Amino acid sequence: MIPRKFEYFAPTTVSEAVSLLRKYRDSAKILSGGMSLIPMMKLRVLSPQVIIDINNIKGLNYIKDGGKTVRIGALVRHADIEHSPIIKEKFPMMADAAPHIADMQVRNLGTFLGALAHADPAADWPASALALDAELVAQGTAKRVIKATKFFKGPFETALKPTEMLVEAVLPVPRGEKVGQAYLKFERKAGDYAIVGVASLLTLNRENVIQKAAIALTAVNPFPFRATDAEELLVGQKPSKDLIEQAAKAAAAMADPSSDLRGSAEYKREMAKVFTRRSLNRALERAGVAV
């Protein structure tokens, strides 16, 4: 199939793109990588009347290390993240995730912020954004900062207004005596959407007491979420096999998966427990803490 007829614009500035969004509102879609939008248009799942292609806007493809934070621009591709020394050093969980997103062609075109804005409930990047406490910068008539924990509202639904576009993500660099991060994805085959994906971040003091825990899951809920019950179990405790198992069970209990071709709801909930456990153990291993 081919898409329905649409009007195409290629603005060269963010302000021009926002003006178009203000003019066409719900009739318009932003195109950055197009790896989700174009297939949905071809299948006529989506039929926007207006496409606003932002690829001609200069200055949006950057990964900037500011010390305490790293800033990622709207045209940073999955492959840019996959090969970035900054990302590998500061955010190992993102370095874990990037090579498992679809295939090389998709990673070379698809964008980090585009994936977040698309908000597919089985996408990989939202888990990392949540676990890292990312702040997402939306540009409308004025700039607005949206915390990742407030951004995802439902399947393909976000806190973005029709007159806004994402221009930047700001990721705080985790601090602590010992820091461990990991993202693990369970998939049917290489490049598939996740059956479950789990991003874990742990910071510990010198005595190996957990000071901060962040656990985010994707694909086992109508939208990605932080497993806050599991996090609360971990904070203030020293890691042990029993504690990690309790946290894994608590994370799985918060999931609300649906049965589909990738498995039954019961199976997915069990895999959420298994992969939360594995993700936490890998994060502890990277923090230099044995359990």
C-alpha cells in the first residue's frame, strides 16, 4: 500500500517547524527518522494531512557532555548513540540497548527523540530515559521541560502538545561511590520488538548500601514505567540474592502485560521477573559488587 495524499514541508529552523505545528496542529506529524511513521502511513494506520520534515534544520544532531549532564539533540540517530564514546562511558545501559534496536538501516535513520515521541509501548529507549531520570525539552511557543516520568501517558501517547516538538533530551550523569547500569532485552529474534526490556541503575556507598535504585520496564504494560515498588525495596539495603529476587517479583507485580503473538500475559510477567533479576545483577556486577 501507499500513503494517502499529504502536504510536505521541510523547514530549516525550529521556529519555522513550530509555526507549522501551530498552523496545522493535529493534522501534522514531525518526520525525523521516519522508521515508525512511514510504515504506519503506508499501512494507513496513520494518515496525517501534513508532514513536517525536520532533517534540514541544522544544529540538532549533537551529543554534548556537560559534566553533570549529557544533552542529546533531536536528530541524533540510534547509530550515533551506539558508537558514541560519551554514551559508552556515561550511560552503559544505553550502549546495551542501541545495538539491539531493529537493524542497521533503521539505526542509521531512526532517532532517539523520535522514538521517545512515538512512544511505542514495546520500544527500547523509553526504559533508559525513565531509569536515567531524563528531562525532555519540548519547543512550542516557549520551551518546556518534561520529566521522563511524566512524559509517557499510554500506547503512542505522550505529554507533548500538538503544537510542540522535542528538541533535546538532558540526561543526568549518575553519581556515587559505586554505580552500575544495565539494559537487558528479551526478544524472539535479533532486532525484534521486546517481549520485555529492563533498564536498571544502582548507586551504592562504600559499605555497599544501595543509595539509589531506578528500574524501568518496557513492553509489559500499556506504556513504559518505573517499578517504584521494587526500587523502594532496594534503597537502604545491602544487595543479596534474596533482596534481588524480592525486587524482581515486585517489578513483575507492577506489570500489566497483554497476551499476543509474543506470549501470554502470564509468560510475559514471569519474564519481567527474570529479566529484572538479570538486569539488577548485571548492574551490581558493573558496580563491582558481588552478590
